[in-house]
Amino acid sequence: MTVTELVSYEDALTAYEPVMGLEVHVELGTATKMFCGCSTALGAEPNSQTCPTCLGLPGALPVMNAAGVESAIRIGLALNCEIAEWCRFARKNYFYPDMPKNFQTSQYDEPIAYNGYLDVEVDGETFRVEIERAHMEEDTGKSTHVGGATGRIHGATHSLLDYNRAGIPLIEIVTKPIVGAGDKAPEVARAYVAELRELIKALGVSEARMEMGQMRCDVNLSLRPIGEEKFGIRSETKNVNSLRSVERATRFEIMRHAAILGDGGKVIQETRHFHEEDGSTTSGRVKEEAEDYRYFPEPDLVPVAPTREWVEELRTTLPELPRVRRIRLREEWGISQHEMQSVLNAGAIGPIVATIEAGAPADQARKWWMGELARRSNEEGVELTALPITPEQVARVCALVAEGSLNDKLARQVIEGVLAGEGDPDTVVEKRGLKVVSDDAALGAAVDEAIAGNAAIADKIRGGKVQAAGALVGAVMKATRGQADAARVRELILQKLGVEA
């Protein structure tokens, strides 16, 4: 089905109710893989971080990564889950060229964490997303398909396999069916993944960078006619790797399913690929059921039986959770819920907090991160935290403005210089000669010139129209390349014209 055959989103929602299920895979930030001692560091030569265990060679035995288990329990606790007193791994059998063992060590009917929830907000409304399970497993390797036009296996002349990623610890977090979101379903899906990402980052168990594959989402979606109880047949859009794409994939699948059902067709249970360029999805493969994977308990690993004492000890290590933190910060900063949502959407909470901790006033920290720096991150297509400027440097710019050494225009130039790699703010000020000119002697000549060149305006000011002084201030600012102290310039103009402020 092509994009042109879709029904409109509005028409789809008049006849059908969307039902979603979101499966999020999170790569844990452990130093070694889940079942062997191979490094998880990024950027190594292909197949250089492998061993007999993660390559599945005969006779090699796995050993469980204790840090991975601890991270899984902490994630479960943060998601309000119950933590299993006893659980074990299973073998999930299927043939994939990037899974060298031909099975994935995962958890099936006995997950480490289950029955939780995560509350998210969309347009001021709170939605509770119930968590079915959070279970431990290992990642696959990476396939690179060469010779085709799309980078996928179809049309490729050959494929290259890199097993460095095979065996990296994963936590898969699976929701229960999400119903009742209605026309807000795409926004709820995005908000859930965004909230989950913030929670994972707050726990410190993963950087959760979606663009690097450290966190990715499978979007399961089905439609049912409004008023019916039975769920429809679902599709599963795999490995969606940005918040925007989660929303777009959900919206597209709603329109695609509605078009098929509206024409009397039947939705196929399958996996689908998401395409960033136009927001569409295309068919992948027919989706297997659980029995097709022939799960059975992993015989080479002992069960996991976390003691209640250990679980409670880990509970005490949980940080202030993101939603609670946002409520506190919103009250401290004196901003609206809408403004805080904008800060969250921009990924600016962390940088703003760090800038305040470095000494900047809260309003000034928000101003620069949500203004000039947000604009630059959008232009360059990178996250705020990827910009080459630190919260400490932004705090220094705020301090220079507060002490009168810079005005806003000059401060933007200083930030521009820091981003360009010219040094810290003080170095950029020195190199570019950007300090505000506030010395009366230096400003006097520029003020005299502005008065002489704008006699009509000067007469208006003498006649009592003090507000006209803004035009002369502008002329002085232009003459001094924006480096004059505007407040002092205005005082000098009125003083020279014999007018009281």
C-alpha cells in the first residue's frame, strides 16, 4: 500500500480505536557483555571484541554479568514493577546471520520484573502506561548489506557481519496494550518513549542515545472498530530510533490499517520497516508467534534469585525520578507546565540544571539554552548536549552579562565563538574585543555624533518626547557595533539635551 492510498488520520479515528503495544530495547552501559568478558566499547574494528562465548563456539560457557542484573532490577523498581524472587533465562531459537549461536539468550515466561507502570503527560492529561514486563537478554550483531540502493538485504550483492555488538546486555521493556488514547495515540507513544528515556538516563544504566541504537522502539499497532472489545490484528514496526519517528510510525500505521479495513481487507501480522524520509512503513516479514521460537530454559545458566534485602538496598539507590524532578523544578523556576514541556522536548533540563549549579540564575540559564543554543542544535540536527559548549561556559556568559561586561547581542557573539572552538568565553571576549563600552569619555563622541546627525529627533526630545531617545540610542549602538552600554547611552543623551529622565 502506498502513501497515496491511505485514509486521512481524522477519518481513521472516526471509525476505529487504536490499540498500541510498545517494546523498547535498551542497551545497558556495562563495561563487558552480558555473558562474557568482551568489551562493549564503541568504535572498535569489526569483530575485534569477540570470544568463543559470544561467537557461540562449541564448548564455550556463558557467565552472567552481575552489573547487568543489577541494572535490570533498578529499571524494574523505577517502573514500579514487582521484582521476581526467582527467574531464569531461556533460549529463543531462530536463524539470523547476525546471531552467531542461532539462538538468543533471553527471558520468556519468567522475567526479572513485571506488572509496573509509567505515567506520562500529553497536553496536560496524564496517561498511565502499564508495563507487562522488563526482561534481560543479549543484543545481536550488525549486518551491513552492500551493493543495493536501499541498504537493506533486498538487492544487495553481499553482506558484512560485525559481531562486536553480539552479546551486549539488553533490557526489553514491554507495555501492556495501551487503549483509550484515541486521537492522541501517536503523541502518547512518543511521550512514553521520551519519559522512559529520561528515566533510563537518570538511573545511569545507559546513555539511551536513540540515534546510536542504544535505545530503540518496536511499535505494535492494531485497530478495532469503535465499540468492539476484541483487538485487531497487529503490525510491528521494528527498530524505530527517534522520538519523532515513534510518533510518525504510529500515525502512519493507524492510517494504513484503517485503509485496509475500510476496503474490507485483512491486516497481515508482520514486521515492518520505518522510512525516515517520508514517514512510511513497508513490509518486512511475517511475524512469528512465541511457539515458533521454541523457547526452552537455558541449561548453561543458573537461575537468578535476587534476595529481598538486595532488592530493597537497590531501591535506596534510585535517584529522584524525572517526573517528580520536573514538578519540583517547575515550581522552583516559576514556569508553566507548557514551558516545562518545551524544555523537556528540547532535551534541555540537564544542561539548564548544570548551568544553574555553575552559578547562573535560572531564568538566564533557560534563556540561553532554550534560545540561541536550541536554535543552533536544530540547525545542526544534533542534541543540545552534543553542542561544543559546557554548562560552565554558559554560566560564565550569564555572569559577564550580569556584571555589565556584555549585553545580549555581544553575548550571542561570545557563544558563537565558543561553539566555533575559539576558546572559553573570556578568551573569545578578549580575541574579538567584545566588551561593552561604558566609559563616558568613549561614549561621549558617539552620542554627540548621533545628536548632530538627527537634529529633528533631538528637538522632539527637548520638547518632552523622551521616548524618541530610543532612536538616538540605536544610532549610537550601530556606531559602536553594539558594544555601547545602552542604559548609559540613554542617560548621556538626555543629559546633553538638558532633559530629565
